[in-house]
Amino acid sequence: MRKIGNILMLKRCFVILSLLCFVFSLKAQDGGAVTFEIKVSKPKLGLNERLRVDFTMNKDGDNFNPPNFNGFRVLMGPSQSISSSWVNGVRSFSKTYSYTLAPTAKGKFTIQQATIVISGKTYKSIPKTITVTSAVDKPSDQMTVDDIADDNLHLIAEVSKASPYLNEAISVVYKLYVSPSIRISNYRPLDNPKYNNFWSQDIQISRANWQNGTYKGKPYRYVPLKRVVLYPQKSGKLNIEPFSIEVTVDVPINKRDFFGRPLYSQTNKNIAAGKRTITVKELPLAGRPSDFGGAVGDFDFSVTASKTELNASESLQAKVEISGKGNLKLFQLPEPNLPSSLEVYDPEFVEGVRTTISGMQGKVSNQYTIVPEFKGKYPIPPISFSYFNPKTEEYVTIDSDEIIINVLNGPTNSNSNVSGNNSVSKQAVVSTGNQFNFIKLTPNLKAIGDNYFFGSLLFFLWLLLPLLLIPITIVVLKKRNAMASDVIGNKIKKANKLARKFLSKAKKELGNKDSFYVALEKALHNYLKAKLKIETFEFSKEKISSLLSEKQIDDAQINAFINLLKNCEMARYSPFSDVQMNQDYDSASDVISLIDKQL
């Protein structure tokens, strides 16, 4: 009996321990509780020692407000470090603001509360009391390798303009500042910031170019790690997310080797450039021209013709061109108002724009091919182009000159002329009385005989028709069952049908930018579902490029497909002309056709 009782007791203990482990594991995975605390390297130190103070939180926060360090002098700080990891599906996050302090007098001093705002709530740290004694012979608080790295390593985001106008270019340069007392051997980005509500383009950095500079009045070396040009697409306060990197740091340890060279200790540090807020100003309403289309910058405008004298049925090219510096890719060109008697073809869009750290510059143009059909003189009226210059904070309107096209030889337009006289002479209809004499009546008409259905050829055909339909019905049913059992084939056909449907819808929506690009993007996605057999949640530009490359599709077709997807995304924030929409629709048809031939 005693043995049975012991066994029961052991089972109960095992059950209780299992429940406790389960509860502790739940608490360990519960990341909902917010902690914000102060940590000090030691509660008691000598007058000649230094104190490290860390304010640590387990969730990201803003508006950190440090206390007044009464009785201490701030040597270094605040330095910021972020640590984030996933272990067994549980996310661990830590953010720390660190200070290095030196006491200014003996006695007891209290480091008061610091505050931080996390998820809209304000959290306060608990005050800490520090005792400062007389100076000691050998300070025991020598700074660690991590302390030295934190104090001598900084990642800064430099923004060219904190309050730009809507669609005005600004640049963001991320610079890594390194003190001469340490050195770094490697660095890599941990995550790239997202620029929501901005049109953005990265400016490639070919190689690391270290330069000498200063940080907070002290000499430092720095290197630009990332450069990006932004065009805000929305007014108000817009946030630029932090950019973080991992750096391998070599820190001297006050020891030397046999040859007297300093020895270094290596550590890895995660540092981040803080979030930046940009205040975007709305373009002024006062003085805004009625034909303003969103152009912001400093531009030149011209309308030219390849020739002004020609014969009928010959062609000429009229070019509408805008050049200069500004958001050249984010507005549409004005269209000429040409006489209806000129045959005008869809314009060819030509873009010669390069993006530097100061923004876009170059030129864009529409080239119209014009073919006159009749002799005469045809005017191309002046065209106006308006833009906003953020430097002068004024709107500028440029008018082109009138161009006269003189068609020397060719037929004369009898229905209308250039002067606008469209009257046409009319003649009365006169009957001579013998217009219908050519109609002859035939007197010898015969009666139509009687035809009987019973016993005729048509009667026997209808009689045999059900017998002929039986084998045809059997073949059709077999084929239908085979098609129904082909699940993959049915999915492909369904996706093809949807692609044709959405491409057809996109064609109907030409002229309506938002509806057109939504329909076009759906058509491209459904085509990929049909051909690559992937689901919607798998779509990304990298995934699409990889799959098409595996199918041995030409790089040119892959790039064209990806560019179409980019245009669909960019259309949400940028104005697109009818010409651009027609070009994208034709490109989509050509790309799908060419890819289909290679698959």
C-alpha cells in the first residue's frame, strides 16, 4: 500500500510541475507587458570613477526625456542601441539609451525619473540613489568594450530640407560616424526604411569613401552608407522610418603585443538612425494657374515642328518638350490643340531623365506625327505650361509661339477650309419623268407547284437525326468529364479567362487613371497565376523575376513586366497621362504575348 501511495504522490507532483511549466512558458511568451527601467553600473563609486546609466525598454518608444543628472557631469551620451530577435516564435526587443557620467562632488545623489512615450502612454523609471565617496587609488569601473563602442559610434540621418513643398525633392543621407579611437571592420544593413507617401529612388554608392569631419565638436571620420531622393506626395507631417545596421567594432584594450602594437577586442553593435519627421507644405492656392498640372521645379518649355512647309500626304513631327530640374516623372505634358483637318497620330513619349542626390534633371517630350491631307495653311495655336518654383515660391507660366504649317501642293478640301467657311451649296432635285424606264415587267409568270413534306428528303433527315445525335452526345460527355477532372487545367483556363476579362476592363477604363491601373495590375497577376501556377499571396517583384528566369524568359521581357507592375504602383501617387496609359496597355499586350510564346 505504501508503494502505491508513493506512486500516486509522484504522479501528483509530476502533474503540478507540468502545470507550473506551462504557466511559466505562457508568461515568458507574453510580450504585452511594457517595462521601462534604469540600470546603473554600480550604486557606489569613487570621485575619480565613472558611472554608466542605461534606460532600457522592451518596446519601441518616442519622446525620451532624460532626468537632470544633479551631482554628475555627462561625459558621453545619450547613445542609442536596439536589439531585436526571434527565438522559437517569440520576439525579443530591447531599446537602450546610455549615458556615461562623472561625479562632481562627494555625497548621495538621486538620479530622478526619466520618461518615455510607448503606444501613446507615458512611462516613468524608478529613481536611483548613488553614493559618491572619496577618490580611490585604482578605479574599478573601467569601461567595457561595448561602452567604448557605444560612445564612439553614431549613425545619423541627414535630411536636406525638413519642410519642403509638395513634390519638391529632398535628400536623405545616412552617415556612419566613427571616432579615431576605434575602428570598424565590417557593417551590414539590418532593414531598409519604408518611405510611405513618398516617391523615392536610391542613389547608388559605388564604394566607401571615408572623410574627416566633426560630431558634437569632436573630430570623427564618417562614411555615407545610403543615399535616397524623396518627393513627398502628401502634405502634412510624414515620417521617415529608422535605418539600422550591424557593425563589427575593434576597440583597443590598453594592452600591447610583443612588438608594442596595441591589442584590440572585437564586438558587434546594432545601431540605428532615429525616426525623422518631415513637415510637407501644401502648394499655395494664391496665383495658381487654371492649367497647373503638378509640376514643381525650374523648367523650360518649347513647342517645335520639324518643318513648316510641305506637300499634302507628307509628314512632319511636332515636339512638345519640357526640360530642367524637378519632378519630371510625376506630371503629364500639355497637349496641343491641332486643327481637325490634320491627321495626328498618337505621340511618342521620350524620356531623358537622370536622378542625382539633388533630384531629377533632364527632359521629357511628346513627339506627334502629323500628316496634312489638303492644301492650305494650318495654325498650331500657342500652348501654355505652368509650374511652381519652390525657390521663388511663385507659379510660372510659359507660352509657346504659334506655328503655321503651310501645305503647298495637294487636293483642296471642298467641304471645309482653314478660314472656317463650312457652307456647302445644294441643288434642287428635278424629275424628268423617264428615270425608271429601265425597269421591265415579265408577262410570262408560272405558278409555284405544291411540295409535300412526308416522304421527302427533309423528312428522312429529321427521322435519322436522333440516331446521329447519340454518338455525338457520348463523345461530348466524355470530353466534358475529362475536362472537369482536370483540376489544374481548369484553374489555368479560369485564370486565363480572368486575365482576358481584366485586360478587357483595363481597355474600357482608359482615361480613368485609378480604375485603369487597378484593372491592369489584376490582369497581370491573373496571367501569372495561369502560367506559373502560383497563388496571389506569393506575388512579389523578386519572386516573379526569379520564376520567370527559371522559365528561361528573356531579361528584356522580365524587366518590361516588372516595369508595368511598378507603373501600376506609382500611379497611386503620381499623375499619368492618357498617352502613358495607352502605352502601358499596349506594352501589357505585347509582354503577355511574347512571354506566352516562350513558356
